[in-house]
Amino acid sequence: MQYRYSFTFITLICLLCFAGQVVAQDVETTTNDETPKPVILYSGTPRNYEIGGISVEGVTNYEDYVLIGLSGLSVGQTIVIPGEEITQAIKRYWRHGLFSNVQITAEKIVDNKIYLKIKLAQRPRISEIRYNGVKKSERQDLELKLGLVKGNQITPNLIDRAKTLVKRYFDDKGFKNAEVTIVQRDDTKNENQVVVDINIDKKEKVKVNRITIAGNGALKTSKLKRVMKKTNEKGKLLNLFRTKKFVNENYEADKQLIIDKYNELGYRDARIVIDSVTNYDNRTVDVYLEIEEGDKYYIRNITWVGNTLYPSDQLNYMLRMKKGDVYNQKLLDERITTDDDAIGNLYYNNGYLFYNLDPVEVNIIGDSIDLEMRIYEGRQATINKIKINGNDRLYENVVRRELRTRPGALFSKEDLMRSMREIQQMGHFDPENIQPDIQPDQTNGTVDIGYDLVSKANDQVEFSAGWGQTGVIGKLSLKFTNFSIGNLVKNTDNYRGILPQGDGQTLTVSGQTNADYYQSYSISFFDPWFGGKRPNSFSVSAFFSLQTDISSNYYNSAYMNSLYNNYYGGYGGYGSYNYGYNNYENYYDPDKSIKMFGLSLGWGKRLNWPDDYFTLSAELSYQKYILSEWRYFPVTDGNCNNISLGITLSRSSIDNPIFPRQGSEFTFSIQATPPYSLFDGVNYGKYDLSSQDDVNKMHKWVEYHKWKFKSKTYTALSDAKKTPVIMTRVEYGLLGHYDKNKKSPFDTFDVGGDGMTGYSSYATESIALRGYENSSLTPNVSTMGYAYSRLGLELRYPLMLEPTTSIYVSGFLEAGNAWSDIGKFNPFDLKRSAGVGVRIFLPMIGMMGIDWAYGFDKVFGSKQYSGSQLHFILGQEF
């Protein structure tokens, strides 16, 4: 009986264990009050089960089928329990990084079918990101770099990546010891969301205390230190304007500059054998470099292999390196690739896009090297497609007509660069972000070229309004740079507001008023491609202005009121009662005025000789001046007519219209009226210049010939995007006459001050000379400017070059002068000045700036008009 009971007990245990084998990757047994759940025994024998069903719990914002799909498991699949399938499924969930807890349990087993439940705990989402310890600009930079977005799930990998990027960001700024901690806090207002605090302690910037260089003999230590551009010792006068912070990336680049310098001098084997960076204190480091210079090498023989298009003699001449020269690897690279007249450009500009030149050192004997220049010329590449991306302002053909690269033409690097420049000069796209996308197809001998553009606003609005002593004061100026006169009636779909657009034409409308005392209105139109087929420009403009004077009664009353106040102002306050006698409005005198009308027509043509940077333009203009008792001008009464023809030859090769880094621009112009005095038979020598009536009659028909020359050059001091640029300026102007007794009082030069940059009045031309008051060199009728000279040297540095804003600072030296008689013109008698300034370009407003300058010389024997001067600039100067 005892044996029977034992056998029954053992059999019962085995049956329970067999029935109780379940699937659960975590070993814990999950039970239910009503239905017990199977338990895995890993010590048991693995068995095959078919998945009868899969359920998911713990995640509500994803569909179940999506979450089940992540596991790699599916209903009907046969799996081994225990086995790898469940293990791999759990790993897949962890790899996604979206879950903080993963469990797969067996709910029940029916015959050979197993029913699984996947329990997931979702990682929290970001409800808010806070940056502590940084400036606003740094925060904005970090937001772009880190990519942390509110609403996204936060994972350990995301946190580690953010720490690395923040640390690297401040390393690049010289904060080598910056500490970064990222803390997650539960958001009490939102379930399963966290507030992320990014705490940054930048510490002090790490600078270079000392640089020690050993092993150098060919180059002095001081020379090598100057070669290092961005790793410089602090406390040295020579490094006053150079960065002293230590940035590892810049340090690595500077080490390569040292090797490049040795290679330039023929030391091809030079290398840095030891370098170390050690902390001097918490804020500085010491840098140690040990150099092995090696021998100095010279060129012995240069042979060319593979060249069939150009003879070896021509290539040797272009290489500018010969037997016996120092083996200068920098010069070799420049002459092969980077110079404007490099050998590579000779091939590229003639369609040989697939060309390759490989200089090989085939023999080294002693200190001499034999070079074999191995050329693969390949076939000429034909342009297949031209794609323009990012243009949402202009018609496609308006951009394409500026391109020198055309489908079916041979590829030319020169045409590609020129096309980019022409797009920059249009002003509708960010000149700093024009990128060519070149896709060669060597099999077919073709190339596709894409121009990736970033559109920017270019229209300008100027508005001001107020109330002054004379009444309403205001100005409204609208400049539309993408006007389309062709769509004015026929195509209303291409309107922006009420204006047609798309053809890149310019329409400018402006009005200015100072109540009844001054009014001015103008309108102009400019088309750079008149007719749309050739780069021939057409312009038309018109203006009207009216300015009135104050009655002489005002001055008499003002004088008497002032005298009365002096005598009686202390008694009873009678001096405060002028009964409106000093109000300008009561003394408005419409009989004293100057009215000006004007109309001009212009035409221009792009030339092909001497090169296609030249343009020739002509302008026919008419101005009429109606003066009535106008005592501020040599002519006080009568009508004066000015008909003139202007011819201008100009050349511009600058790379950027807002902040040029290279190129030049110059204009030479002649403007002349008919020589009335040569055929009207009047002896103007008999006119009495002290008689106002004679002066008024003399200038009924204005005559003169005006000559001007202006030039600017731009030279970048490095190849970097943000580089200092040297600008030079030379200007001369002469206003001549046909009859010495009939010198024109119109179109003279008004010199001094800010010149209202880019602005010319209708009777005089304003010329800036900073450091001196406005018009100080030509203050009155007796000193009107008939000749002027202006020279300038300016150092500019860009602070921001973005589509929405461009800002640069400058320091300048200027010199200039004006002469009332051409015969007294002396280019060496100049008024000197120096100063600093800043320019800000906003697309909707244009160029603005402020300059402080100091004028060193006396004007008419007095320092009253020179010395320290502050100038406000509106508009862009030639």
C-alpha cells in the first residue's frame, strides 16, 4: 500500500510539471486569482509551440499591429519554448530605444498553441527643454545642433549624444573645461512626460600660455608661430588681433600648416614627431612640438606623359617650375589646380571635365627629384541638363538668361563661375549660399549642372510721417525689384498683392512732403533685359519738386519780437505773447519758390570687348528749373533749361553686391549739354555778374561738360567666408565750360560730410568726405565745387552675412578736396580724415550705417567744420 501511494504522488507531480511548461522570458511567475498562468522551467526540455495569439498592453498611442510587428513574432509562427525567438524579440524592442521596460509572458497554453502577452512601458516624452548657463545666441545654436524636439521620446542614446554635441560646441569656442549635465524631471502636469534641464557650466576659456618648438633649424620659432593661424600665445603684442583660445580642431589644422610651410620650402619629408598639450593652470595650456625637418629637395627633371592637346613646352611654361628650382609642393598644387590660370583650368575651360593630372615622383637621387606629370585628358563633356532649384521669385527664363552654361555646350569652369556671379548680381538670391551641383557622366560624356539657390526678399520700403511746425511731414518710397510690366494687364495670376511680378524689372515710386513748403515726387522704371533677348537695359524716370520760401515779414517780425522780449520780457510776462507772429505757417510765401521738373531716358549695352564685364550706357535728360525770388542760388528768377546727354563706360567684376571680397568696379562718364555759347552769338563777357538780372538771363539755357572717374578694388586677405577685405577708392570729377564767362551754377559738386550716400540733388551732386561737416568744403556760391578729388582706403570685416541681414564693420582713411576753379585743381592738396563705422543691410530697407570720423585739416583756415564728426548713412554708395 505504501508503494502504491508513492507512485501515485510522483505521477501527479510529473503531470503538473508537463502541463505547466509556459513561455515567459522573465522567470517570474505571473498568476491570476481566477486562472493560473503557466510558468517556464528553463531546466525542462524545449518544446515547439504555435503562436495562437498575441496581445499588447502598456502603450496607447500606437496600434497593436505596429507594436507586434516590432517584435518579429506573428500568429501562426512556430517557436521553441524556451528558445531564441522570444529572446530576439525582446532585444528588438530594446534596440528601438522607445521603451523602458519589456516583458513577454505566456497567458495560456491550449494543446500545442501558446498565447503571448507583450507588456511594454513607454519611455517618457519631452514636454519642455531648458538651457541653463548659456546666452540666447548659444541656446539658439544648440537647439539647431541637438535636434531635441518637444513631444519626442527621450532615450539614453539621445542624452549621450546631446552631451557630446554640447561639449564639442563649447570646445570649438575655447571652453575646453565646460561641464554638461542633463537632468530629467517628471512633468507634474502631463502624464509620462518629462522636463529636460541641460545645465552647462562653461568655465573659463582655455587659452594658450606658451608654445615650445624644438628641432627646427631651417625656420625660426617665431616664423613657425606666425604660420599657426589659430593657435597663438596670449600676452604677445604680435597676437593682439589673433585668437588665443585653444581649440583642438584648430590646433590640428595649424600643425598641418607647419608641415605645408616646410613642404613649400622644399622639405618634403618634414614631420612632427612629438606633440603634446598640457595644462598650465585651469585656464591655459602649454603646447610642445618637436619637428624633424629632413633634407631640402630640388627639381631635376620634369616630363609630361599623356598630353596630346597641348605641347609639353606650353605646359612647362604654365607650370612655372623648372630644373634647379626648390621643390615647392604648394606652388606645384597652385599651378596645377587652384590658380585662375592653372593647368587644370586650361582643360576644364575647354570641356575636359574628366581630365586628371597626377604628379609622380619617379626618381629621387640625393636632394634631387624627377617629376613625371601623368595626364589623363579624357573626352570633352557636353552639358546635358541645367536645373535651377530654390527659385520662387522670378520666371525661370529670367534666371536662365543670366547663365553662361547652356545645354548642348561644352562644359567650362569659367562659364560656371561667371554664371554664379551673374546670379549673385541679380540681388534676388542669397549670394553666400549659391552652390553648383555638378553631376558628370563619363560613360556618355555629359554633365548635368544644378544651381541650388536660396531666395531672399529684395523689395524696399521707406516710410516716415509726423507733424512739424510747418504741418504734415512725411516720406514714402517703394522700390519693387521684381516688377513685370508685361503682366500689368495680360497675366493677373502673377501678382503679389496689386503688383505684377516675375520679370526682374525695377519700379521705384517715392513722394516726400513738408506741408506746403516742400513737395517732391518721382517715379522710375528699369529693365535690365529690354525685349528679353539681349542684355540691353532700358530706363525711364521723371520727377517734380516744389520748395517755397518764408516771407521777409517773418524775419522782420522775429527781429522785433526778439527786441521787445529783451526790453520788456521781465515785466508781467509780456514777452511770452507773440500772438503767433513766430509761426512759420503765418509767413508762408508761395511767390518765393523753386520748381523743378525732370525726365530722362536711358539705354545700356553689355560689351564683349575688352571683356564682357564692360557696359556702355547713354542717358538723355531734361530738367527745367522755375525760380521766383529764390535767394539761395546764383539764379534767383526765371526759367533755366538743362538738356544733356551722358555717356558712361563701366566695368564691374565684383563677386557680391553687398559685401564684395574680390574684383573691381569703375565708371568713366561724360555728361554734356549743347554748346549754346558757341553759336548763339551772345558776348557773355559783357554781362555784369553783379547784376542779378544779367545772371538770370545768362543761364536760361544751362551749358557745361562734366567728367567723372570712379573706381574701387576689393582684396580678400584669406579664403575664408568671413575674411577681412581691403577696399581702395579713387574718384575725380571736373565740371567744365564752353565759355569762361558762362560757368554753370548747376550740376556742381557739393563736397563734405556723409554725402547722403547714393543721393544726388537736382542742382548739385553730393560727394561724401567723412570727418568734415556736410557741404563744408563748398559752403556757398563763391566756393561752388567745379572740381573734386577723393581717395580712400578701407578695411572691412563681416559680422553677419545672412539672407535677412548683412552686417560688417570697417576702419577707413580718406582724403579729398574741392576747388571752385578747375585751374586750381591740385590732386595733392587734400583734406585728410580717419574713422570707423558699421553697415547694416536689411532687404526691406537697404543699406544703413553710422560712421565716426576725425578730420585732421582746417577748412578755409578754421577747424570749425572738421575734427570729430558723426555721420549717418542711408543707401549704398558706388
